[in-house]
Amino acid sequence: MIVLGIETTCDETAASVVALQRDGRGHILSNEILSQIEEHAPYGGVVPEIAARAHVTALDGLISRAMARAQVSFKDLDGIAAAAGPGLIGGVIVGLTTGKTLALVTDKPFLAVNHLEAHALSPRLTDGVDFPYLLLLASGGHSQLLAVRGVDDYVRLGTTIDDAIGEAFDKTAKMLGLPYPGGPSVEREAERGNPERFALPRPMLGRAGADFSLSGLKTAVRIEAERIAPLTNTDIADLCAGFQAAVTDVVVDRTRAALRLFRTSIGTPNALVVAGGVAANMTLRRALQRLASESGLNLVAPPLALCTDNGAMIAWAGIERLRLGLVDPLDTPPKPRWPLMAKLSDLPDTATPETAA
Ligand code: KG4
Ligand code: ZN
């Protein structure tokens, strides 16, 4: 089974061809990606209109390259998958319409993939992880703790109630005058900073449930920065180190709480998985590694290129859906908002987060 995957929901244009092997593992035949970071950098964030136009310009060339690198032709494909959301509507329309058109003219099954589902299933492509597992999805737009029980079977154990984790990194960087995207800049500064100089809050630590909140932390960084302005390089490094340490403490505490909820309401997880762009952060990874070890679990983190947005995860989610017969009609609409899963409290016969914690 061979599927083409198309990703255009944010600021990466991507196309990839993935094959399902006999042993049930995925094999990435090609994985083409074009980042628009430089086009958005002057604005300090993604500009939806610029993103949509850049997808239009780049996508057909990327698909041709992905097909050529994979050495397959359209008639070799078993399906065509495109991310149908959630994301920026202009970009989603570009990828979705392209995918549908290719499916129509080649008469192949079409798969409208939820971008979050693609992140959620990516560790099965990279590491062959079996269901169920606990997923920490930490990107610029999404921060969720999900029980992944099967394809189309996700339970949200926790989520941010304000900023996404990557968004908090991006906003903190912007506030401190560091370049976009903020995550890598903050991590770089933090390397030479003192994480203990500023007493920053750890919102929601130890609370019932597994939700988290980051906007108060971001505000605390701003207040400290204003208090000691003008900032020296050392000040910036110390603020970044303090912020990163606080985010890590919050995320690890909330992930630990989600593991407890998992065990009381879902069963025994096969792994702790971290995905999304923030999974690139080494301080966070090391802390999650410690949490996984103390919980007797493997920490699975897809390689960086497959943690951040990419086409291979869309193709793989397409394969997972296609082999279950979950094909989509060609009038599937773009879905800028598209929540993935039931909340824990929506499940029949399970405890609510409050009572389970
Ligand atoms: O998954 P992704 O590529 O795109 C989506 O948001 O879907 O994630 C991008 C986010 C950005 O907010 C970026 O600042 C953050 O991931 N990020 C990081 C690091 N590298 C990327 N955050 C913290 N530390 C990093 N090293
Ligand atoms: Zn993403």
C-alpha cells in the first residue's frame, strides 16, 4: 500500500510518499518540505495570507519532487491523503483541493486527514508503537495530553487552557527581542542562563486533572523583564533559562497527572510519546525521559524532522485510515477547527478528571 500525503495547514508546505510494508511498518519513500519561516520572520509570526499564497506557489512542485524521489507514478498509489484541518483556512484549502483533484483525476481513494491525528499516529510510523499510548502533543498551535487508543479513538486527558506550549515560547522570545520561531531562540539563550535567578510561577502544578496554563508564566517573564529593563545579554539568558525550567516543570507535572488518569481510566500505556515542534527542546526531552523511566515506560520521540509538521505523517495517517476502509468523499469541507477526540468526562463509565486524580 502506497499513499501520497499533503500538508499545508500552517507555514510548512510538504508532500511525502509512504509505503506500508508487509511487517506492518511504514517506509518513507520521500519526504519533501518547504519551510516558509523566512517569509514570516519579519512579522514575528505566521501571516495567514502570506502562508496561503506560498502554499499555492510551492505545492505542485513539491508533489512532483516527492513522486520523483519515491520513484512512483500516480498509478502506483493506493490513496491520496491531504490534511483537511485544523489550521489556517487558506492553506488548508490549497492542500485539500489539490489532494481531491489528484484523487479525482487518478480515480484513487481520498483521505481527509486530521493534522492532529497525523501527529498522534506518527510514532507508529517511526517506532512501531502499539496502541494504547500517552501522547504529549506540544506544538505552536496545540498542546494536549491524549490517550491514543486506536485510529479514530482518542481521549483527551488534558489541554492548555490558554497558550499552547510552542506559542508560549514564541511569545516569550518576541517579548525579549529574540528571532522567530521563538522555541529554538529561547533554548539557545537558556543554555548560558541561570534558571534560578528569577522566581517564576509554575501554574497549576499539582492540580486535579491534567490541564495546564502558561499565560501567567509568560506574563511573569514580562513583569520581570520590565522591572530590570534595559536588559543585558545575561538578563535575557537568565529569563530564558528560568522560563524554560518553569515550562518544563509544568509540562512534566501535567504529563505525570495524565499518566495517572490513563492508568485509572484507560489502562496501561505502552509508551509515553512526545510529538510536535516543542519536542525538539532538549531540556524538556530530558525531563520527560526521567518521568518515563520513573514510570517504567519508554519515551518515544520521533526524529525532529517528523516531530514538526511534515507530509510523511499525513501519508501515514492516510495509510492507517485506508487499511481500515475509512475513505472520505470528495466534498469533504476544509475544517479550520477540528477537535480530535472525546474528553475524558464524555466517556461512558469512566471517572471524571477530578475524581480520577
Ligand atoms: O509542530 P510545529 O512545527 O508546528 C505547529 O505548530 O503545528 O511546532 C512549531 C512550534 C513553534 O512554536 C516553535 O517555537 C516550537 O514548536 N519549537 C520549540 C523548539 N523548536 C521548535 N519550542 C521549544 N524548544 C525548541 N527547541
Ligand atoms: Zn503540527
